[in-house]
Amino acid sequence: MTPIGGLTLALAAAALAGCDDHAAAPAARPAFVRTEIVQPKDRQASLTLTGEVQSRFRADLSFRVSGRVIARFVEVGTHVEAGEVLALLDPAEQEADVDAATAAVLAAEAQLRVAKTTFERQKSLIASGFTTRTAYDQAQEGLRTAEGALESARALLGTSKDALGYTALRAEADGVVTARNLETGQVVQAAQPVFSLAQDGERDAVFDVYESMFLGNADGGDVSLRLVADSGVTANGEVREISPAVDPRSSTIRVKVAIKAPPVTMTLGSAVAGTVKVKAERQVALPWSALMAAGTRPAVWTVDPATRIASLKPVIVGGYEAGEVLIKAGLEPGERVVVDGGKLLSVGQPVTYEGDHS
């Protein structure tokens, strides 16, 4: 019985040893990844938008009297000088008014001559005692009335002549016609805009800036400008005006940049690219391959230097560039971040990387 008992015990021990081998979990193999030690740096970015060159001073021109257009002398794009005639109205009605006012002046002058003669006669008669004080006063009042009537007639004549002059629409300053809203034969009303004039002189580059960009930390108000059609044509500008309201249709804010010494080729209507620098911020630049997601938030894999265990850490992205993602918060200087090989990692997984001597 002793040899049989010993054999039985040996078989049982072997069976138990086999069970222990299957129950033990295999050790996780470290994943090989590429890592970097992060060091935040001051980075200065820039924003570039496309705008249009416009005149600093623009005006809508209109006739000051109503009438029918009989002539038009300019087109859109025509350069005009101050005082140059742009269009004419039919002056027949205004000429008739001038004629009527001229006749009224002549009649008032004749009445004044009669009133003066009457007053002088009454004046001499009252000195001799051959007239009454009442007749003298009436003659004096008639003279004053005639003088007033003449002044009124002369004022009406001046107004009529001005109205006749208003039948010719003239440029108020040197500039370029940018819009036209009339044709020969058309009847226009007084104060109806018919031309738009962009005056010569100072120029603005006008940009429609999205609110999110506008709220960024721009480094001052200096703007670098270049012509889209010819990048060699450049100029410097300074923010002159920022609209206080957001355009409800485009959700943009209009910004006007004063162009300093604009080149001749930077003409009205030219498309320009404006670049403004953004204040420097301390950010970490990582390759695109380092960016992961923790739920709906961006994250990166970090490696504990003591345990070589990977963990997913949420971060705040400050911007995106070609081949790089800029992290502005969530990482500390000196942390080791996985920049390649993180797609197959899981939380708590050990890793190994180049230069790891553990």
C-alpha cells in the first residue's frame, strides 16, 4: 500500500500544479511607443483675412431739384474733378421760373419808383402846409411797402437762378464714380441718389471679421497689407474704426484699416490680404499623431516616469497648424507624452520607448 499511496500523491500534486499554470494571468506586454518631453514655448501666431480697398470718404450725389435727365457724361470708374458736370436735367421749368421772377423784380422796381415820387411830393407839400399828415404817412408807408416788395422779388429771383443752376449735377470733390443709378430720359426726384463718388486721398482696407477672431488677443492695431493679385505690392495699416454692432446676416464685425502711403497699384476695389499678429502665448506644440480623445474632449497619452504606465490626460487645444496641434492647457513642463503609437494603447497599459533603460 505504501508504493501505491506515494504514486497517488505524486499524480495529485502534478494535477494541482497544472491547474495553477492555467489560472495564472499572463503578464501584459509593454507597448513600444515614441514619446517626447514637453516644454512650453512662447508662440506668436497671426491671422490673415481678405478685404477690399475703399475710399475713406464716399458720398451719394443727387440733384437738388426734380426733372427729366437730358444728358449724362460719366460712367462707373470715371475719374472726375471737383466742379465737373456729371449730368443735366431739362431746365425748361426752372428757366420759366427765372423769367417770372425777373418780371416780378421789374414790376417791383416800377412800383418803388412810383412810391418814391409820391413820397417826395407829399414831403414837399407837408413842408408848405398844403397836405395832411395822414396823406404824408400813407405815402411813407407805401414807399416802405414797395421797398419790401422789391427785396422779396429779388430774393425770389435769386432762388430761381439757384434752382436753374441745380439742373446741372456737379462733382463736389476729385474722385472716382463708383455707382450710377440714372439713364438719359429718366425722371428723377430731388435728393434721389444717382451717383456714388469715392473721393481721392486717404484709403481704407475694409474687412468683415468673424466675432470669434475679433475677440482674440491682437498684438496692437498694426496690420500688414498685401495685394492679392500681386503679393509684391505691400503696405502698412492701422486699425481706424471697429463697428460697434455685429452684422445679423453674416455674424461679422466690420473693421476699417487706414492704409499708410498706399501704393498707386492698390486701387479702389482691389482685394487685399491683411495680417495681424496675435499676442504670444506659452503653448506646447505636438504632432497631430499625439492628439486623442477622452469622450468628447481632446486628450493625449502621458507616461508615468516611475511605473512606465500610460494614462489618458484631457487637454485644451489652443490652435491648429500644418502638422502640429498647439496645446495651451492640461500639460505640465517635463511631462512625457506619447506622440506616436498611442492609437492601440489602453488605460493602465505599460509602455516602453526609445531611451528607456528600465
